[in-house]
Amino acid sequence: MGSYVPSTDLERREMLSTFGLHSVKELFEDIPQQVRLKEELCLPKGMSELEVRRNMMGLANKNKVFTSIFRGAGSYRHFIPAIVKSVISKESLLTAYTPYQPELSQGILQSIFEYQTMICDLTGMDASNASVYDGATAAAESIMMCQERKRSKVFISKTVNPFVLETVHTYCYGKKIELIIVPEKNGVTDISFIEKKIDSSTACVYIQQPNFYGSFEDGEKIGELAHNAGAKYIMGVNPISLGIAKTPREYGADIAVGEGQPLGIPLSFGGPYLGFMATVDSMKRKLPGRIVGQTKDSNGKIGYVLTLQAREQHIRREKSSSNICSNEALCALAAGAYLSAMGKKGLREVAVQSMSKADYLAERLSELGYKLVNKEEFFNEFVTESPKPVSEVMLLLESKGILGGYPLRGENEGNILWCCTEMNSKKDIDELIAILQEV
């Protein structure tokens, strides 16, 4: 970085002399010789702007861009209104970071406040934080919120997204929390397992609704079991499904979390994404990260401030339950712009189209021998058997510019998780069926 620092040779010599040194190399005397670089870095020569552009375009052309996508598994292709990109591309918001000075950050603070309000409306909860890194982080952080001195046991269903489960396992391992995996039964959570195992040492029960296989869980029953044992009830949700499904609050959940990517954020090869978190009033002080609040200034005008910052930088480390140090403000702004543009009717329409098209796809696939594995009601995803080796099916579809369903692993090896959103037209579905019919 030395050649990029705006200082002259004279200024560098003056700085070195202040420390009684003659060269920059003397600053690295404590680094053993055997680990020092003996020659210059092997870097390519610099390029002109035109050359860089051509090089980057060549790399981009190596990407496989599918014209039709029938895969979800946690990341979903939805239509994003043009207004979303227009809003988040504004220079005053694009580079905004931590709003420590509220008098200079009213715009970004208001955008976060509006986002929090929309998340509360969507989930039925009382309070939302300013967002966290992604849905998996939100799930793990929600479990940390429920830990108490005499309650440290966590129940989590095996039907949640496996990547979420991995993240939760990592958090629990570090905190020495007992994590109990509730087995699945016919594609949903085995409620009888919870009934037998849950006790007074249980801190929380976590399920996903709809679950990883797209099926709807018996949310009320699981919530009753958790609360009867004095435990908290956490529900991970697909925000689009809330356009037609019950809210987590209506299921009795204490905390609602999820991946906000479907709300106006493109797939983008896996990120950046958005983890949303919301909870009931009694638990709002346990939310990690930040909460932006609305107040009035000395002149009586509405203003926005950071109301809560429950992070280890602001309270004693031994009392901190989270090390979340930031939020996904730009992605949260995109989600807010998306929800504003779509409105309640638009969100409901997206959910209805996603569900109805998935139902149509399931019906057409079953005609070809791709039998449904689970019999429960599903949202926009479902699991089928495959009459042909899954790898062959996927390669065939890829050759036609179609990204097929998600090949499942483990106990479900050989099955496919299919997905539909409003982006899948009837023509797309019929084309997929015609290609599979040939084989």
C-alpha cells in the first residue's frame, strides 16, 4: 500500500527519523527472515481501462445464465420492480454505513425505521432490529436470545434449511449449548419426538415454516409444546409466503426470523443477502445489533435515532449475547423499497402465483413418474422422486438452458426439490415437461 499513500519521499523520511529509523524495512525487523518475501510479487502488468473492461467481460461470459429456473432451496428468483434499483443506487444511500451521527444520517435512519416497521407488519411482531448478515445468522442469533441460566437446551427441526442448521450448530458448539435435532417424519417435524424429550431445561424450539421441503408444519401444535414447557418458540419463515399464510405471531411464535433475499434482492451468486429478525415486546431488548427509533427534536419535528445497540462494543463483554457489529442497511433498503412498491396486494399476488404454479408443476411432473414424496400441503417447493438418475436429468435440462430442481443429499438422495415463483410462466413449465417427456 506504500505507493498509494499520498505522502512524498521527504515526508516519509521525516516520519522514519521521528522513530529513529532510516528505512521502511527496519519496521519489519521483528519478522523472521524465513517468512519474509525474498523477491517482488509476481503481479501482471497494469492494464488500461479498455483492457480491463475486455478482460472482465471475457470472465463474465464464462458464467452460465439460465433462461428458466426451477430451483430454490433458500434463494429465490423473483421479479424486482425497477424502482428498487433506482432507490438503492442513489449516492446518498449507496455508500451509507453506520449512522452514529443522527443529525447527519436522517435519511438512512428513516429507511431502517421504515424497514423495521414493514418487517413487524409482515411477521405480526412488535419489534424488529435493523437486520443482520443473512437468514442463517438470524436463526442462530435468535437462539442465542433465548438462553437462560437454567435453560440451555435447544430443539431444532431437521426439516430446516441444512445450511441454517450448520450455522446454528457452529454457534451452539462455541457456546457449549446442547443442540437436539428433531427428526423428520413424512417431510415434516416429528412432533412426537418433541413431546417425549422437551422439559424444563429447554430454552427454545426452532422450526421453519414452510420447511426446507416446502411443506407446511403444524405450527400451532409445536408452539403449544414449547410454551407448555416454558420455552421460547422461534419460527424461520419465507417472507413471500406471508402474503397468504399466517404470520409467525398468529402461530404463537416469540421470535420470527428469515432470509430477506426474496424481497427485492437478486440471487447474485449467493450474496450479499439480508437476515431479518422480529420479536414480541417482552424480548425486544435481547435483539442483537441495532434498533432505530422515531422521536422528536427540540423543535418538535420528527427525527430518527439509534434507540438500542445491544452489542459487545457497548456493554460488558461477559453480558453480551452477540457479536453482531453491523447490519445490511443497503439490502434492508432494497427490501423496504420492494415492499413499498408491491404493497399488500402485490405481495399476495406473488405468493398466490408461486404456490399455484408449483401446484401445476407438481401435477405435470407426477404424470411423467416424478411422484411426490411428501403428502402435506406445500407452498412453492416440493420434493419428488426421479425415475432417471438425477445427474442425468440436471445435465439434460442445463443443455436446454434450464436450471432444474435441487438434488437432495443424505437420506433423500435421488430425490429432487423443485421450486416455482411468479417468474415461471406456464410456457416455461410446459417446456420443462416436454423436455423430460422425451426421456
